[in-house]
Amino acid sequence: MRLSRRAAGAAESATLRLSAELARRRRAGADIVNLLEGEADLPVPEKVKAAASRALAAGRTRYCPSSGLPELRAAIAAKLRHDNGVRASADGVLVTNGAKQAIYTALQTLCDPGDEVIVPSPYWVTFPEAVRLAGAKPVFVPAPGHDLDVDALGRALTSRTKAIILNTPNNPTGAVYSAVVLKDVAELARRRDLFIVADEAYEALVYDGREHVSVASISADAARRTVTVQTFSKTYSMTGLRVGYLAGEPDFVRAAARLHGHMTGNVCTVVQHAAAAALRLGPAYRARLRAVFERRRDLAYAAAGRVFDCLKPRGGFSVFADARRHLGGRFKDSAALSDHLLRRAHVAVVPGSACGMEGRLRISFSHSEKDIKEGFRRIEAAL
Ligand SMILES: Cc1ncc(COP(=O)(O)O)c(C=O)c1O
């Protein structure tokens, strides 16, 4: 069969490939510590589960409007206004199958062949492929630290640049961009008439008393040119339930909804009722969540510091460890090192090369304290 160039050229997600490999090895009996995905081991909150059960029992199992349940879209808009200071209305919200689909749909709505999209690097593995699948070209700008070099972003712009992808809190670096930096990005976008695709999947996971800032909250102009993407996956441990959303100007969202309507129809109705219940949980839930992951971050950062150089993550679910002192000899590169850790030490981590930055390992601390301790013990022993 001759596949389309699009399908033939699409690279498999490195993390999904590694997860499948991990599952295969576990099925074969290997005892592997998973420090791979950004996926909390916490249960779905009881009230959320109960809402899903009630929706199922009440027969809320039909198609619903493809943009999402009206009450969920209204609740998301209220959450964006209240928690994130983003001017949002229900008709400017599209409910999607997770943030991943929201990003895909946003880029499909924005880009034409030949367009360029700025992707700060290292990046979440899906960004470059989502840009390419929209026919556009990812243009990488180094952003390895806690700050984003907005001048470097500016230098990467051409007449073909359509959008900037902004991921804060950042996967993999753990950076949380300040309002000052976001203001500069918003100003750059205004001057060069660009869109911003703001991936805020980890917005609830910021540490040391920091606050997440949404770029769409910076100004009315920033709100008009930003597509804000958030998800229930990370905040409510609902990864497998697949629900997230994009929010932006109603005209943009209506265009995105036209594509969404053909690509998938509505997100599972039962899950949307669960998502609405999640939004009713309130600030105490989020404070507890932050405390759990701040402890795990501390544990992982301290353990990583024994064998790698790394910046202390300020948000998100991963330590992005500089492993260069272990490379060049026994291990050619980060892929060889992560392969060794999986085969010999039985710990699964992501090679930095999959995130666009050689010499690093992305090590997730979204897993239990026991797994974090054991995983790093094995890594230390293997090096
Ligand atoms: C930065 C970032 N965006 C989006 C996602 C995907 O989230 P969802 O499960 O909502 O599709 C992830 C998941 O790892 C992520 O790290």
C-alpha cells in the first residue's frame, strides 16, 4: 500500500514508543521502574468518578454538541477568567480529547503549507510533529534554562512565521515563565502579528509558592492572538479519560470546531460530566496536589543531583538532567544511555534527543516516592 506522504513521514511519538517497550518488557516479567511519562499515579478524585458513574447511569451516553457540553464550556470559561485571568466566554471554548488534540487542532486551524512555527527547544515531543502534520515547518529556538530568550525568538522570525508555541510550566525543563517574559513575548507577537499557542497542561503544578501566568492574561491584544490549551489529564489524574480544551477568540474557536466536528465529533459525554465535576473541586484540591508533587520534585531533584547536573524544576512533572559527563565513552549519546538504563538498570526515562536536546535525560517525578527513590538508586548504581 502506498501511504500518504503525511502518514509515511510522521515520526512515532518517542514517549509512546518507549511506553510500549516498557509494557512489553513488563509483560515478559521484567521489574521496571517507570520514570517515563508525565502521568501521576494518583486516583481520579472520588467526586469526579461519582459524576461519571451518575452520567452513565442516567443514560448521558448520546452524542452531544461537538464543541462540548454547554455547561462544561461555560464552567471552563469561568475557570479561565477566575483562575487564570483570561478573558474567556463559553463560545470561545472547544472541548477536546486532551491537550494533545487541542494543540493538533489549533495548528490545523492556523497553519498553511510553507508557514513556520517557532518551537522553543527542548520541547514536548509532540510539538514538532503536530506542526509538520499541519503542513508547516517547526523552527527551533534554544531555551534550555528557566528563562526564555525573547530576543532569540525575535531573531528566528521570518515573513513566513505564523505562530509561537509557548509551553509554561515547561515539559521537559520545568521552567515557569514570568509575567515579564510573557509580556515581552506578547509584545513580539503584537509587533509581528503572530499567534501564540500556549500549552498550559501543567498550570496547576507550580512549586515554591510560584504562580502560573497565562500569556492570554497579559493584555487584551495577547488574549486575541492566543490559543490557550489546558487539560484535565495532569491536574485531576484523568490521563486515560482524554479531556482537555482550547480557548481563544470565538471566531477562531468556531473555525477549529468545524475541523473538530469532522475529525472526532464530541468528546465522550460521560467524561465531560466528570470534567465538569472536577472543576467544582475548588482550590483546596489544587493546593494538596501541589504539595504532593513539590515533595516528589524535591526528592527527584536531590537524587538527580548526585549523578547529573540539573536545574531545579519550578513546575511540571520532570527533571531535565544534564547527563553529558556520562556520555562520549561507554554511552555514545542520550539514546544509548536511556537504552542502557532500560535494559540493564530497568528504569525507563526519555532521552533528551527525543525532546530536541542531546546530552540530557528527561526523568519524570510524577510517579510514587517509592518509585522515584528506587529509580534513582538504580540509575546511580548503573552509572
Ligand atoms: C506539555 C504537554 N502538553 C500536552 C500534553 C498532553 O496532555 P493530554 O493528556 O491532555 O493530551 C502533555 C502530556 O504529556 C504535555 O507534557
